[in-house]
Amino acid sequence: MKPIAFIAAAWVFLFLNVSARGAPSPPVGPPVELQRARENLKLSEQTRDRIAEEVAALRASGKASPDVVTAYEAYLARVQEIVVEHQKLVAQM
């Protein structure tokens, strides 16, 4: 083996050996996609809860028109559907 080829081979071996030891370890905890799905679920649940409180306050006040209450209830139902979708996604992951 020629000296230059030997030196090149030694550098490749050294580089691969050192970089393998210095490689970062895999992340601890759930994958990023699962973390995002859980965060989306949490946010949708918080939104649903806030809207449910607003609907209850509108009903209790007696000042809101039936159309406004109905619109809020429809909005709450749609947000609840989103919560269910996010729950399914997290469960699948």
C-alpha cells in the first residue's frame, strides 16, 4: 500500500471512528410529531372549555338572543369535533 493511500485510509478510519463516538444520542421522550399532536390536543381542549364557559355565561345572563346562543353552541360543537379528531390522532401515534 502506498504511503498516501495508507494515510488517507487512516484519516477515513479515524474520522469515522471519532464521529461515531461523538454522534448525538437519540432524543429522549416522544417524537416531535407526537409532542405536536399532544400540544394541539391540549390547545383544542382549552379552547373547548373556554367556549363552553362562554355559552354557559350567555345562557345564564338571559341577555343574549337565542340566535347568538345557537351560534355559540354550534361553534362549541365544531370545536368538540376537533378535540375528538386530535384525541384519535394522539391515540394512533
